[in-house]
Amino acid sequence: MPKNPLHIIQRDNNRQSCFFCDDDYLFYLDWLKEYAKIVECTIHAYVLMTNHVHLLLTPQNITSAGNLMKRLGQRYVQYVNRTYKRMVPFGREDFAQVLFNKNIICLYASSILR
């Protein structure tokens, strides 16, 4: 739903680790910022866990969130495969979305960042 906040959870298919060192988190965040601009998503908050990611974002059009997750997942999988010489299934468009009422977005964002 365009212009409505979404909570997106992205994880490895087998719930295995997808971040292995600080550089991995930084790589993911750099591309999150880049792709969010390109596909027109506003990122309100994020939490990067060892084996999954939480994003709170508002897509500006109907394809924004899906395009963001597809691009980001593909880029990150390529990075991990190249860096660690392995195959990591994280990001293969496996993500869940939860629609939020705009009035509670700030409350939710502050609670997940604690």
C-alpha cells in the first residue's frame, strides 16, 4: 500500500546467520540507503539482527517496497557469496509485511529501537 508505513521482516530461509562481521552490517545499510532513494521508500527505523532484519518504511508507490527488498536482497547475497565463498539464501524475496496506521508509526519505531 503506497504511502502507508510497513514493518518488513527479512530473513534467511533457514533462519541462519546472515551477518558475520561489522562490515556486513555497514554494507547492508549503505545499499539500503541507496536503493531506498532509487525506489522511493522512506526508511523510518531499522534493526539488523544476526539472522534477520526489521525495517519500518513507507513506500511512495505500489512497487516501492517489493523493488527495495528484491534489489537489496540480490545485492547482499552477491556480497556474501563473494566475500565468504559460500551460498547464502538470505534475501530471496522472502519477507513479511505488516501495514501500520500512520498515527502509531513513531511509537512503534521508538519501541523497536530500544
